[in-house]
Amino acid sequence: MAELHTEHSAVVLRFLMKLTDGERFAAEDLLQDTMIKVWRSLDHVPDDFIGSRRWLLTVARRVAIDWVRRRRVRPAETGLIDLDRVASPDNTIDVVLLAESLRHAVSCLSDTHRAILSELYFQGHSLDETASRLGIPIGTAKSRAHYALRNLRAAMALSA
């Protein structure tokens, strides 16, 4: 296994970099998944250099295809936090303005939307707990939370 990794991992990583549109971390994760699959099937690896490289690239391609399929099903991932937009300790005025903007946006919400967001985000209750505390079905709680967040985002966008 160590010999296979030494001989082929750089080529497989370059191949995976192309398949992931240059996302190095994703390509490295896929290389690791590929090598795990290879390790589990060492008896299927061809003995010759060219055959083993082709086989490894085929396994890597299949791992990448599975990765793409999983990403389509999952919600979109967020990127890294833009640290320029995060308030630093000496930007007290920015924090105060943001807090006031959020306070104003929350006050624009209906009472039912404020109540659901308060239970979920300020009190830290689960959806099931929130539904029982408010005396509403779980589906209604989910729906209200969705629309409350949507309205809150819209109110924040107007105040920005």
C-alpha cells in the first residue's frame, strides 16, 4: 500500500484537483477516500505500473462522482468567514449599529414570528420543545420558523 501511495498519489491528486475545480482540500479528502478504498481492495490492484495507475484513477473518478452526488443532495456549503466583515473589539460602533439594526428588524416581525424565534434561538429549545411550549403542531412550528427567518433577513436587508 505504501508503495502504491508513493508511486501514484501525486498523479491521483492532480487528477482529483481537476475534478474538483481546484478545491485542494476537497481533492485531498477524495485522495484519502480513494486510498482507503484501494487498501480495502488490495487484491484487485493490477501488478503492473500502468495497470495499477489506471485502476487507481478509475477508483478516484468513482469516488469523485459519489462526492458530486452527495454535494447535490446536501445543502450548499458556506465558504470561509470573511474576517474583514467581522467586527473587531475596537469596532464597538459597528457592533452597536448591528445590534440596533437586529433589534429593529425583530420588532418588525409579527408576534408569532417573534415568539418562534425567541423559543428556538434565544431560549435554545428544539423544534419539538418549541411546538409543545407554544401549543402548535411541529409542522406549524417549522413553517413559522422558516417564514420568520425569511422575514427577518428581509428586514435586515432593508435596514442595511
